[in-house]
Amino acid sequence: MNITFSPIGTIRSPFQDVRNMPIQPTGAKDTEGQVLVEADYAEGLDDLEGFSHIILLYHFHQSEGFHLKVTPFMDNEPRGLFSTRAPRRPNGIGLSIVQLLKRDGRILHIRGVDVLDGTPLLDIKPYVPKFDSAEVSSIGWLEKKAQKSETLRSDDRFLAK
Amino acid sequence: MNITFSPIGTIRSPFQDVRNMPIQPTGAKDTEGQVLVEADYAEGLDDLEGFSHIILLYHFHQSEGFHLKVTPFMDNEPRGLFSTRAPRRPNGIGLSIVQLLKRDGRILHIRGVDVLDGTPLLDIKPYVPKFDSAEVSSIGWLEKKAQKSETLRSDDRFLAK
């Protein structure tokens, strides 16, 4: 069964190359970018400006294929793919929570963008802590490693083959 | 430009009907379900058990079409679609954070599932507060309304036409 999606816009960022990118929004806290939404969907952005943070779902368009075991940027051991945020996945959907600075028609000005310039946008949702945050008791192999995400940069391991 | 995805599994829950469902995980805190992952992808679940919470991305397979203005379950006024979590969207991708109770081969036992039984699964990611939570300063029209999500149930407004 195939499910077909079509981008509703594009994400603009200063990152032109999959290599040497921040690997999570934590590494791009002050990085600003834009979401350009297709004119056909602009009306759907109404009321979004009330939210300080939004969820972007997008397509990892530069990452093709996948392996079920990967060595993540933040670790030295192979891990099950679904326990990682590696961009090469069976369905290459990326998820980032960014700060919404301003809406200007069909342009959203955002901060904390860790996404490649030109990334196809699939969906925007309001970020609501009551729905989207959880009190975790464990974060697996990322324990003591998530901190690294602030400074670590990507390399070429998840480039399209 | 079309992007084609293919489900990697199925979400099982007690909810058989789009009507009278919890509208967010907050309304289904104690509801247990399972994620059945296709055998081909089972190895990718390794290391996931270390995480107490996971992110499920799935297809709103019972919701077709969309309107750019919708009246959400939690409100009485029409709102821009992207400022809502309505399931009828240009790209019908749903997002839920659930508690991971146990992995049993290619079956994940989960709690806090607000998803329709039989929902096609697109991706699983580990939930990491450092990446996936934000300190918000505003939640727009949901201010004073998000609380309702604990008790409010869906009706037929987002049924496939």
C-alpha cells in the first residue's frame, strides 16, 4: 500500500550541505530561517501566530535508502534505526520543533532551524506542551549523550548514496 | 512533486470508530495498544526499549480531503488548519507521543494511544526531551482550552467524506 504526499512548501535555512550541519534543533538554537508555504495553503496559516512554537514535518529529500542498524552521530555503536533520528529511514519524514517569530503572509519566520535549505515541507502543527511533551524516565543510548547535540555536526554518513 | 511512503506497520488500539475517540494522548493516558511492525523492519527496533517514550508518525487513513479553515473539537470558532491538529490535512500525517511499555520481537506494547485501530504506521522515533520539547510562551487559541483535551471526545466532523 502506497501513500502519496505532496509538499505544501519549502524550508529555507543557512545550511546548504548535508555535511557539517547541526544534528538537532539544540545545535541550531539561534539559527533563523523561513518556511515558505505555497499560496494555495496560505489561509491555513491563520491563527498560527498565536503559538510561540510549531512542529515542522518535512521530507529528508537528500537521504535515500536506509540500513536497519546505524551508528548515530552521537554514538560509536550501531543502534536499531528506529531508536535513532538518522535521516535515512524507510519513510524519510523529519520532525523539528522551532520557534515561530512572525508570520508574513505565506512566509513564517522561524528560529532554531536544523534543516537543510530547500527541504520540502509536509505539514505544520501547533506545538502544545500538553500534547507533545512527556515526562520521560529514560532515553536509552542517548543518556549522557544528548548533551553532545549542542556542538556536534553531521558528516557524510547519511548522504544519499 | 510527489513523495511516496509505504507503511512499516500498524497501530492497534481499542478505538474502532473515528467518532467518540480521545482527541489527544492526554485523553487516553491509560489506554494501552500495540505497534505491530512488519517483519522486514523488526531489527530496526533494537535499542528502542531503553526509551520510556516514543514518537509515532502515522497516516490519518480515515480522513480524506481538507478545508483550510476548520472548527476544532476544542473550540467554537473556525481556525486556520495548520494552527489545529485536525486529521484532515493536505498531507494527513499524525503524530503521537506514547509510553513504551515493552518490546516483544516486532511488537511494541504502548500506553497513551489516541489513535484509531488499524492505523498505518509511517515511522517511529525515540522521544528525547532535549530535542522534542520547548519552553513555550504562548499556545494561541488553545490557551485555556488544551485542558479540555482530557475529557473531550471526537465527533464525525473529520470523517472521510
